[in-house]
Amino acid sequence: MYGNDFSAPNSAPDEAPGGLLGEVEAAEAELRAAAARGRRGGPAPDEDLAAYFAEVVDAEQKIEPRDWMPDAYRRTLIRQIAQHAHSEIIGMQPEGNWISRAPSLKRKAILLAKVQDEAGHGLYLYAAAETLGISRDELVQLLLDGRQKYSSIFNYPTLSWADVGAIGWLVDGAAIVNQVPLCRCSYGPYARAMIRVCKEESFHQRQGYEILHTLAHGTPEQHAMAQDAVDRWWYPSLAMFGPPDGDSTHSTQSMAWKIKRFSNDDLRQRFVDMCVQQAEILGVRIPDDDLRWNDERQAYDYTQPDYDELMRVISGDGPCNRERMAHRRAAHADGSWVREAAAAYAAKRTNKEKVAA
Amino acid sequence: MGWLTCERANQSAQQRGDGVNGPFDFTLALADDALIAAQRLAEWTTRAPEMEEDIALANIALDQLGAARLLLSYAGELEGAGRDEDALAYLRDDRQFRNVLLVELPNGDFAVTMAKLFFLAAYQLPLYTALAGCADERLAAIGGKARKESAYHLDHGALWVKRLGDGTEESHRRMQAAVDHVWPYTHELFAADPAAPVDPATLRPAFDEVVGPVLAEATLTRPGSAWAPAGGRAGVHSEHLAYLLAEMQVLHRAHPGAKW
């Protein structure tokens, strides 16, 4: 009994023509067009599989699970999709932290539905990863063992209600800027998953934006709460785009395979340019004294995030890494008797049906 | 379904014409059941035994919260004192809450949560179904919407009671303990209230009809204890509710008059 009772303010970030949601829709149209064009029927019996793979990718067609693909392509996708799925699951924690204390019933419903969406994204992405020949259970175990990562942004704490707004505006905003190009990824199941995820994420971003907008135009205490949240989340959000291009280990090959389409720094710039305008409407200040328009570059100059901090957080020493992992491990361990019971019950039912048949 | 009589509701709707609040207390009681159930269920978010279950519990919590909001808003209108859903949810103390004790009990393990969910749904389904046939149009509309959701909650709860009851040795032990723990609190659900739009006492047969077979199939024993804690409808709660409210209301109360 919950509907879409969220009303976007007139200044909602996605409503600008050519906004991010428009790009998601364009990617979806492209995907349909590519499917309609059809690929040349599979490789000839004596054809070089690698050459066929390259031809499909070059023609902006999608690689599908049944296709041959280079091992490294498969490994890269598993790593990336799994990391993305883990991020959705771990990312439920910082925002879930405020469900019980949400300051109105409407906000409580919106936040609960949002965190639920993230669980849905996680499931959807695990399913996409499974098309590459690895099971969800294996992936979950890799996360619990600390052998696969999740986005480091979720290792920061949510200290006030405004953090829920800042996560929506900045973290979801950065995620969308990162993910919109993935809607055109060469691997079909991932591209299709990302189209769906991006649509929901852009809705989440608007909700976060609206929370901050309400706070920034509320009481002085609420405005201070909003500014404090933006102050704390701005640089970690910039760091979400990864290390500067020169230091990025995975970029070049991923670009060639059309898994990745833009460099970390290009996406980061795009995010900054998008946020500056929105911050003005919101009535909050981006905490960067050197932020200014550069006429020559037609983009904003800005202060880089602290990449040493990013590396520390990635390697496990962020404010909440230990808590986030402990929480996930505890939930998994506490649920084991329930999962075992469900399996035992299902087995008994199967036996009964066999006996009956 | 013969037990769904709504004559009383018709009478009370007619009586309301003379300025009496009529179903205010009743509406508030249902609203509080749903709100507190939602708050407890939402505590499972990020903690459920499976990702699918995390989503399912959030779904049920959202259903309860949605029903609570409609009922609270209507209760506020019936009262006519200018209180909206948030004023009623955030600015009352525990002594003014009218929910049954069952919904405020801590979640416990997954079996306790499923026992609470199952028993609550087995009560809410006939309740909302009866409400849907009421003369009070607003309550009837809410009942009509909520009963479909309750049917799903009941399915979900019943399935888990069976899975856990007839699963492993450990799950059976835990599920029986959960039923033993929660069962005494079910009696309060059916305390007679002849003046209410739907007298809860009339819902007991429907509840028993659903619960008996599920417990039997789950190889669980229905407890015989005569202990029947109550008091929630009169605002006399367990020690747990004040903590739940303290957490739920803290931010709203810290900023009097603020918009969110």
C-alpha cells in the first residue's frame, strides 16, 4: 500500500533536457535498435572466435552469455558486476541506518522503498553475473571473505538525516554518472541490467535532492544539517570515480572492450559540472574554495579528492569498513539455520511428491 | 463468509451524525497496530536470512506503513483537532498508543518474527475483509485495499511457519518456541468491543480456522497456556514500546514544527 507519493520539485535535476535519464533512454533505444538489426549469425565453423568477438564488439552489437569471449573479458566482467552487486547490498546499511528514525511517515516509506530497491538491484546484478558462469553463493562468499570489494563510499557513516539526502543527491548522482555509460556496455545482460538500475537510481537521486532541498529551505538547524552533510560527502563522492586516469589499473583494456566508455577523470568532471548548478538551486555550498568556471576548458576547475584517503578506505581502513563487513557476516551467519530449514523443507516436499507420483 | 457481519458498523456510522467521534478509537487502534508492526518489520532491513526475504519483509513493512498512514490520517480527521498522520505518529507518548502488545514485542529470531507476522495477518485479513463491507466509506475503502495485502502477508507467514516447523530439528525447536512465546499475545487481538465498527471478538473463528491447520501441517503444537496478557488497547503497554517510540520519534521531536 505504498505508491509513488513523491512529488518532485520543479527544479528536479533530471528534468533538464538531455539529462542523465535521457541518456539512459537513448541507450535503451540503441539496445533495441541493435537487437532489431540483428547480428550476423554465429561464427562460421572454422572462423577465428576472437575475430568474431571483436567484430561483434566493434559493430556495437551485444555479447551474450552463450558467445565465446576472452577469459580476461569474462573475469573483468565478473569482477565488475560482482563489485557492483556487493555495493548495492552493503550500500543498504548506511541508509538503512535512518529508516527507524525517519522524521515523517512519508519519508520513512520512501526510504524503506529505496533501500528495498537496492536489494533488488543487488539480486538483479548477481543474476547478471551468474550468466558468466559463477553462482551467487560463490560471489557472496567472496564478499564475506573480503576477496571482492564493494564501493568504498559505503564505508562512511550516516550521521544525520541530511546524510540520507546527501547520499541520494551526491552518491546516487555519482553512481548514475558512472553507470549511464554502462547501459551501452558490450555485454548484453549487464547493459540491460544497468538500464533498469539507472532508471531507478535517477528516481532515488531526485528523492535525495528533494530531501536536501527541503532541509536547506527549512529552519536554520535544518539548513546547517544539510550543509554539514554536503561538506562530509562531497569529496568521498568525487573519489567514487576512482583514481586519476594515470593511476587507473583497469581502464585501457576495458575501454577497448567497450565495457567502459569514458575515463575516470572525464566522468568526475561531468559530475562536478552537473552538481555546481544543482547546489545553487539547493542553497548549499560545495566545500571547495577553488571551484570556478574555466572558460577555456568550458568546465569547472575543482579540487581533487584525497586519493590517499581513497586508497586507505579501499584497503580496509575507512571509518566503517569493519562495521559494514561485520554486519553482513552476522546477518549471513544468523540466517544460516533459516536457509537450512528452507532447503530441508523443500527436500521433504520433493520426496513426498515423488512418493505420491 | 457468514461471520462478516457489519450491522454494528452501520449503526455506528449512523450514530456519528450526532457529533460523536464514533470510530476514532477503533481507527486509531488499527492504525497503531499497523504502524508499530511496520516499525518492527523494517528493523529486519539488511538483516534478513536471504536477500529475497529482505525484500519481502520490506514489502510487508511498506504495506503496514501504508495502511497506518491512511488510518492515522482518517483518525485525525475523525478527531477534528487538526492532528495529521505525523502528529499522531510522532507526538503521542506510549500511554496514548492503542496497539496490541503483539506488534510491539521485539523481533527475536526469525521464527519469532514469523510467528508474529503469521498471527497478525491471520487477524488482519478477516478484520480488513469485514471492514471492507462497512457502512463507513473511508474505512471500507482502506479495508478493501489492505485485505489484499494481508492475504499476501498471511501466505508468506504461513509458508515460513511450515518451512521452519517442518524443516530441520533446530528450526522446529525454534519455531515451536516462537509459537509458545507469541501465542499468549494473540488473545488480546480478539477482546470484545461491541461498539466498534467491527467487533474483534467476531473474528476469532476465522483466525482459528486458518491457524489450526497451518500449525498442524508445520508439526507444531498449539500452546494450552491460559495466560493472556493485554492492555495495549487501553494504552498500558509492555516495557518495549517506549524504546521503540523513543527511536522512532527522536528526530521529529528534536525540531518542533519543522517540515521534512
